[in-house]
Amino acid sequence: MHPIRFAILLLFAAVHLVHGESPAIISSTPDREENLGGSVELTCTFRNIGNLPVQWLKIDKDRAREPISLFVSDVAIIPDPRFSSRSDRQNGVYTLLVKNITDTDAGYYKCSVVLSMETQLHREIQLQVKYPPVIYDNSTSTVVVPLNGSTKLECFVAGHPNPRVVWSRENNALLPTGELSYVGNALRLPSVGREHAGVYYCSADNQVGTSVKKAIRLVVEFAPQVQVARPRVGQALNFNAELECRVAAEPTPLIMWKVNGSQVPSNQHYRVAYHATATEYNASVLHITSVQRFQYGVYTCEASNKLGRNLATVELYETEEQECSPTCGSHFWYADLRLVATTSSAAVLFALVRW
């Protein structure tokens, strides 16, 4: 307290202290918990203090800063229209009123009377402010983890009362724990599999206002896994053939076709189309136009990313009669494919016509 203000309080104490029954605090408002925007009255009742000034102070909820004097004998020290003071000296009742409560009003409010240099009557009343949950921006947004690695998804929240955090997955998929939901600020994943990749949600609720939700994407990285639709494809001379492989990988792989050890050229004989599928695979289709004898042989579908490389082979062999391609007479084979890229404009037209 400022030395001059303290001296004034002592002067009041010396002049107005009533002899007889000892001064005391009879009662005070119990600790309160209020909503944002609400109002509250905090009261202290004193006995035998005469006209001694009653001081109201605000103490930070963490007690990290010096108390702030709000009122002395109904005289405002901090001009804030949300705060007011009311005194009933005859009955020793002193009241602090707070309107339009904000979260910064949370803390301790102290009523105090100075009796002497050594003696002070005081009482603290805690005010807690209820406010809806908030999920901080430093919560996890995207987590990238290698296959079989460990990680945790974190949701940093605030609110009063403390929010309850619940984890779930997109489309009600099971969590790695084997359950539909998990309660806690951190979801630990000790060994991540490919099936764990996807979108997770952390929801926070404390029954104040509305609950909040944040989406967190878990990316599981792994080396390419390659498979072919048919390991052997037969076709007669001068008919079209299609070789297809599907690749699962994260990050997205580079896919390359080779024949007899060399990369398949982009020309009138070959067209390569890439498709995203409705599943976790990327599909690559090698279109061979009007098969010539030199095109028979072993084709390799090779996929690579930063975690490794993998391949699978398809043998194109000669038949006496035309073999119907997978798309021949039906578009069922392309039911789950969407054209992403192709090596030539002709291939785009080809794909659209076949679709």
C-alpha cells in the first residue's frame, strides 16, 4: 500500500476506533462462482469499527502480482464503472458490487480495516468465473508418424469449470484403444498401423455455453506396397492391351513402368494413366496400343517414396485370338477410379470414352 494512503488509514483508526468490545469481522460472503456477463455482490460485516474506512482490494487469482486497491470508504481508487461500493456503517455491512463480469475478474477480493500499525482485520472472498471451453491453437492439427511408430494427439483447452475432453474418429471408426471414445487431454498411440490413419476429433465441454471440437489428422507414412491386377496378360497382335497396378504408399509415391529393364517411353505405342481410387490405393494403367511383337515381355510397375521402393511385374504374352481387356464391354472395372493424370491428351480422350 502507498505510504501516504496507509498513514491516512492509521489516522482514521486513531480517531475513530471505538473502545469497548474488540473490533472483529463477523461474516463475509462465501466464495462465489459466477457466469460471464453476470453480476455479484461481495459483503463483509464488521463489528465495532466505528467509522474506520473499509478498503476493498483485488488479488490476482495466481497471486503473481501485487493487490490492487479498488475502494477506500466508498471512494473509488480505480475508476471502473463495473465496480461500485456500498456501505451500511450502522450495521457494519460493506458491499462490493461487480457487474458485467469478465474472465479477468476472477481472483480474490479482500475487505480490510487497519486498526494499528500491527493490526489489520481482513477477509478474502474468492470469485471464480465460469466460461465456455476454448481449444487453443497450439493443439495438434496434423501428426505425421512412421509405420509402427508411437505418437500422441494433444488437445489444450481452457474453461471453467475444467472442460471434459473426449476423443473420437471420423465416421465413428474405432480408436486404436478399440473403443469409440476416449476421455483425456492426450490420446497416446504406442504403435501406429496404417489402419490408424485418418481424422480424429477432440471435443471439449464443461456445461457452460456450447461444446467445441477440433479435427486432427493422423498421417501414417510407409514405403510403397505394389500389387498388379493380373500377373499375366495375354493379347493377340494388333489389339490393345492394358496392364494395371495399384500402389499404397505415404507420402504419395512416384510410379514408373519399365519393360525389359528400361522405362516405358511415351509415344504412339504406350500411354500411362494415373487414377485415385475410392480406397487407399493409387492405380496406374499402362495402355498398349495395337500390340506389336516387340512389345511382348515382362513389364515392371515400380513405385518409390522417401521411405523405400517396391515393384511388381506383369507378363504380356501373345495369344492367337483377341483377349477382352478389363474394360471391354463394361465400365465396371473403372467403378472406383477417377482420372488424375495421363501422359498424353489422347489418353484423356481414351479414358473418358471408356468411362
